[in-house]
Amino acid sequence: MAAYERDHPTWCPGCGDFGVLKALQKALANLRIAPYETVLVSGIGCSGKITTYFGGYGLHTTHGRTLPAATGIKMANRALTVIAAGGDGDGYGIGVGHLIHACRRNIDVTYIVMDNGVYGNTKGQTAPTSPLGFASSSTPYGSIDVPIAPLALAVASGATYVAQAVSSQVDLLAGLVEGGIKHPGFSLINVFSPCVTYDKARTYRWWKDHIRLAEDIGHDPHDFTQAVALLNREDLQPVGLIFQKDSPPLFERLPQFPVSPLVSLPPIAEDPYRVFSRYFEPYPAYTQ
């Protein structure tokens, strides 16, 4: 795992994102994927700092644009293992539209969302997954918005691998990340990552009391109806593999793409005047 380690993280002591980083490093080490074969793309917020602490290639993108950047990298070089990482504000707020289309396109990217339920990097405002009534600096009298249900949204949008864990469950999370990377298609792994600074209610102990391992309650992750029903239960938060199905990834539906990665193809010299000649014909002065 040392090959995937870099700078010492500067997250708040006790931040759930430490566990996510450790699980990601463990998963890649178990799969024996070299750091130079891996690209980690992150967004804005506390979670976005993960690229700084990861010992592979990294790209820190703008707010909410993690998945478009990851998609472009994967389309240019399919030989790379491309992982996107972000927070709930980044992925389920401004970036939620990209999530929906990544699910339906089934691009071969693994998306890890560190869901802490707050905008921790900007002093703890209410976020898309904050519970109803959550008091914060932006909602001092409690949030009036119903929280988004990201996994239900992903399943409904066509995601082919959906999983969930708490960041303290490093071994479980590492296994889910491994499964997501090996899965041929888009995978979403939601991680409850407690914010020890701005959320004093949903602590590690609180999550321990409110989660259930999906397989322990007889859940079949290959049954769409069961997955939808499980994600709509209000008495527990399921962890583990929630849903998985076989479906052709994006590249198998793009016959115009060659088998080799685009990045390995030789450049083709082209005369722009020949390509755009029909546009220049009415304006002969521009073709001189």
C-alpha cells in the first residue's frame, strides 16, 4: 500500500475521509494495479483533497464536474483505471445531473462519494443529504428540505453497480471498491463519512446503531425490485452491495471507437482548408 501513499492528510482529526483513503489504497493494492495505471479525479470540498494524498495520477476538478472529467480520461485511455471521488455536496448537489447521465451511459468509472451530510469545507452548511430538521449555519432553525436519496436515484437512472458503507468499515469498503473497479460499467459507492466538526449527531456510534449489512437480511443484489425496496426502508441504512447487473458498458455501444486507446493512436495530419472548404467557398478572400 505504500506505493499509493503520498502527503500526510490534513483533514480534521477523526474525519471519515481517512477511512475512505485507506480503503481505496487497500483495494488497489489487492488488485495489484500500479499507481501509474490509475487516475483519481476529485471535486471540490474536504473530499476533493483526496487526490493530494493519493499516490497515483490525480486531477482536482471544479465543483460538480468530477464525472465529466473522469469520463473524458476514460474515453481517451481505456487502459487506465479511472476513479472519481467527491462529496455529497459536490456529487449530489451541483453535480447530480452528471451522476444521472453517468449511470445511464454506464461508463466504466468507479465513483466514490464521501457523504458527510454537510458542506464541511465552508463551515458546515446544510447539504443535499442533510436530514430533515438538521440545524446548521445556513439553516439555524432546521432544514426544511427532504434529503436526496442518491442510491435510489442511481438505480432508477440505470447504474449497474451500487454499494454503500461507513468509512470506518475499511475492509468492507475496500472490498466494495474492488468490486466496483472490476465491474464492467459505472459503479457508485456511497460512503457515510462522519463530519466530526460540524455534525455532532450522526457520529460513528450513531451509524453503527443504524446500519445493517444487506446480506445479513437476505438481500439479493441482483434483484432490482429488492434493491428498490431496500433503499426505501426507513428503519435502517443498508451497507454492502445493494445492486449489480450485467449490462454493456459505453464502449461496447460505440463501434466507431477502435479497440486500442485513443491516446495510443498516431496523430493524423489534416488540412483544415480541405475539411472546412464548404464553409470557405463563399469567402474566397479567407482561403488565400
